[in-house]
Amino acid sequence: MRLRPISKLDVAAMQNVLERSTDYYELVVGHPPGPAEANSIFAVLPEGVDNYENKLLLAISGHDESMLGIADVIRNWPSSGSWIIGLLVLVPEARNEGKGAAAVRQIEDQALQEGATSMRVAVYRANKRALSFWARNGYRPSEDATGADPAVLLKDLTA
């Protein structure tokens, strides 16, 4: 498993990953991904972010370099030193093999190298498998989001 930056040349491969991950979309948004979902991931920024300098779109690739998943990460949001993983999705056949955890560790390592002190992720409470995944990887609910949906989970990278 390896992470690599995604470019506009990867849109078709991204769309393929998203369409193969229909279960995630149906659970979280109530319908399969649309035909331009990959393009929208390039465009989406969190509230308060007005440029793409801090956005990292990463392909999670297998040994044959095929795209097995996508990570959408924003550096220094919502504050300096805090990174957020806005999307981490793997195709169903690549799940439960440690690839997601390995990708998260690589993202955390990069965040630490760039001076981050914490990571966060937002997870919809209906996504029980994702909540369990993030808990196994050291993420805990934030105190300010108790009961909110999506739940905001945090990890202190300095601990």
C-alpha cells in the first residue's frame, strides 16, 4: 500500500473507486455517488478555507499501483497545527486488510513532519464500522461535539 498525490489525470480512477464504494455513499448521503462525484471532491473545501494550498488529495494504491481508495485531507484546519481527514474511502475488496490503518499512519506521519499536533475526522454515527475503525486507530470523540452528527473524533499526535 502506498499513498500518492492525486491529479486531475486521476479523475476517472477516482470516480471508479467512488462508484465501487456505493455502500458508503448510500449509508452517508442516501444515494450512490453521482457521475461527477470525483470532480466535486477536487472542488470542495471546508468553510473558512479559501484556497487549495492546504488540501491534499491522496490515492491509496495497491502493489500494482491501482487506486484502491482516496483520502481527502486539509492541513491546518480548523486551526493551525490541526489536520482533518475529510474523506477516507476504500473499495470494498480492499477493506479489512490493514490498508486504511496504514494510510492513516502515513497521513499522521506526514502531519507530524509538517508540525501538526492533532488530527480530526468527522464520522456519521450511522457508520458504525467507521466509528470502530477510527477508535481502533486512537481517535476519540471531541467533548464539544457530543451527540452531534457527524461526530468529530480527535487524536493527539504528540501523545
